[in-house]
Amino acid sequence: MIKLEHVVKRYSGERDALKRVSLAIEKSEMVFVAGHSGAGKSTLLRLIMILERPTRGRIAVNDVDLKSISGKGIAEYRRQIGMIFQEHRLLFDRSVLDNVLLPLTVLGADPREARRRARAALDKVHLLRRERAMPLELSAGEQQRVGIARAVVTRPSILLADEPTGALDTKTSYEVMELIQGINDEGKTILVVTHEDDIAH
């Protein structure tokens, strides 16, 4: 489903962020990429999202070479991918429900159906009772769970997680990873990048 072949990413005047990386992730598989800060983990995700392009090498998703995707095709391609961020990137002036609704609103979904799906996503992460709360009323772990709900509300086939437990304590980290594992059990293909070896195990 996701395949990298000898991928190199070099920034101007810098060393290679990625050097001849090859990786194959099958459908419904969950894969962890662990490494220290600056090892190129986030760069890997940015290349898969087509936020950046590789210097050399090939990246294919669902047998489509990402080099062939440009212009309006990039937005269409990204619809199959959900993204979980370390800092969750919630809008603090909007309620929990409105944060989860946002991707569906951008896609032009029917408002009634969008609300139903957003509430279902919140129920999946055990936060439906907090749908009217503002993000700053939530704990860090709850905010991250809202971020997960937002990532899955569009029903993507692929989920990318960039240090999803990096700002959480150990207990909350495992709770978040249990949620991500549950999403994988439903058949989603998931790539998690982390600097925490114990999470990867």
C-alpha cells in the first residue's frame, strides 16, 4: 500500500534528511518508525503527504507513483490519509465537536451527515460527553484523542501519526496507543513515527 524505494531527501546546503530509505507497508498493517530527533521521521511523513518531494527515489501509494500526482490531484490524493500530530493542532476558539467537524466541512459534506459522523468519531475515542467543551477545558490526553477523532472522521484508509504520544505521560501514552491499535484492528493502514522505543514495542 505504501512503498518507498531508495528514497533520498536532501535540503539545500544540508546533509541528507533521508538516505536511500526503502520501506513497504501492506494494507491493514501498523508499522512503527523509531529514531532520535532529527533522524528524518517527520520528513518521511511529509513526503508521503506530498508536502515535500524526494530528491531521488520512488514513493508509491496504492500502486500510484506520487511523482504522477500534481496540482488539484494532490488534494484528492490526501483525502485517503488521516494525520495525527504531536501537538494535535486544535482550534481553541471552537468546540470539540466543531474541531472534529472541520475536515468534513472543508470537503463539503452534508451538515447532518457530517454531524453524525463527527459524533461517532468522538464516541470512538470516548469523548462524546465532552462534545460541547472547548479544547482548553480538556487534559492533554483528551486533546490528543480529539485529534485522533478528527483524523479518522473522513474515514481515510491510511493513518499517519507523527509522535502521537510525545507530549503525554506514560499512562496516557499507552491509552492513546490502545486507541490507535483499535483503529488498526478495524483495517486501517497506520504508520507511526516516534522517538520512544517503548511505544514502538
